[in-house]
Amino acid sequence: MTTVLAPATEQPPYPFEGDITDRRSRFRSITRTTPKEPDATRAFVAAKLATLRSHKNLARSAAEESLAAALGYPAVEALAAESAPTPGGVGYGMFYTAAFRTAFNRGTSLYYEIVCPTQPAGNVNTYLYLTSTNRAQKGVEAFVSYNGQNDTRFKVFDWARTDHWQTDVRFADIGPYLHSAVAHGWGLQTIQVWNSTYEIGAGRWRNEVLLHNRAANRWDLVYRFDYNSNPAEQIAGWVGSWGPIVETFQSSYSGLRWLGFLNTMLIARDSAGNWGNWGLLGSSQSTVRNDGQGFTPLFLDPNYSLVVKS
């Protein structure tokens, strides 16, 4: 049984219209039966540390400390010990400018369409992520994960929790959420993701993820978590600095199907509790990062839509 949810006053306005239906129990049930990936945590930690350490114009020691704290490690040394050297970085994607990263107070929300073929093809033989943050340090990453050619999943990693890994569902189980899109004349498979972090009461915040259900033409709530936080904590640290990126776990890539992101939009809530207007991510709000691992743009609409080839 599904429950149609009325919009809350704290919740950001819809990116576009549609009822919201609570499907959290369904996604929890699927997650419980999805085979676990025992090396996923180590690979995730190693890739994040590699991305941080190779990032230009960054106060690295402070960023490393904030990453260690966000992941629950007592010190950077413990973080590094857990994450044996792994090729990783950013194949192509956007990092928010410092001013835009912190341009919210009591909430921030992200909408993006992940361009995600069911099989990546090419030489992918380990993980590859299509991911983004919504700018909040204690928000979530709601993303597509490839592991080789035949294990493609939609996942939620919650930075506000100690048990970070939450939703984990295979593409075979989420057919109603796979859309067809056309951009620059190219036919693409997408998932439409709405990812929010916002205050719901004094000292209380909420992370939630919704997916657009193509078959039912509605938004489905697939994940929610409430916790203690404040605006200063949400804009601090290194976590929350990246927009839509192709996150890599190999030193080079070739022959992949086209993948990336379309129509990236964000919205902010101010100190009075008012939400602004949805706006496409622009070139003045983000900068391109390319670590030279074989990806080049098939097209780039600065900086809200990008599809890469290799």
C-alpha cells in the first residue's frame, strides 16, 4: 500500500508538479535483498581521499580533517590506513564555487537527471559513480553506481549517519524510474533525482531523496532521515563541495557508453525560512574538473548539463 504525502511547509517547492507517494518501505525491502558489496566502503573512502588530495586550490589539511570527521574516523591517519591507495578522482564534472557552496541557510535542494546506461560498456572493471551533493555537509549522495559491466545500482550514502550506506537497489528492480530523454539529438536513459537537506524544527534537519516514477507520473519518496544539526555545520567542511561528477576508480577509461547529467538545478532556503527559486547550475556557480582519465564532453551546457564520452 502506498501513501500520498501532503507537502510540508519546510519542504522545498517541487522542481515540477506531481504528487508525492511514500515508497520507503518498498525500497528498504529491496535493499535488504540486494547482495552486499563487501569492498564498497573501502573503495568509497579511498576514492574520496584521492579526490580530495588531488584537488587544486584547497586547504588540504583542514579538508582532510573534515572528511575524516564526516566519515567517522578519529583522525586522518585512520582514514588513510583504511583506504589503501586506489586509482580514483574525477573523470569529469563540476565543483561548486566557494560562494555558491555556502549560499544557503536553512535548506538546500538539488534536482538532476543522471544519464545512466544500464551497462557502461568499455573497460569498466570496478566501480564508477555518477554522483552529486546538494551542498550540505550532512546531506546525502543519491547516485548511480557501476561495478563492472553487470552490476548497476541506485544508492544513497547519508553523510549525517554513522551507518552511511542506506538505499541500494539494482536497476533490474527499478524499471519504473528509468526514463528516456533526448538532448542535443542523442537518445539517453536517465533517472530523475530530487535530493534535499532542510531544517524541520529548532536544531532538527531532514535528508530526503525522491525519484520520479515514469510509469505513474509522480514523485516517490524513497529515503528520509531526521537528525540534529544547524546552518553553520551544514555549510562547513569539504563534503558538499562537489556538484554532478563522474567519480572514478580506475586510472583510465575508454569505449564507455555516454553518461553524465542533464538539467541540474538547485534552490536555497534563507535565514527567514523562505525558499528561493529553482535555478540551473551556471558557470559562475561551478567550475569544471577533469583529472585526465579519458573523458571528454560529448556536449556541455555550462554547467547544468554534461554528457561525456571516452
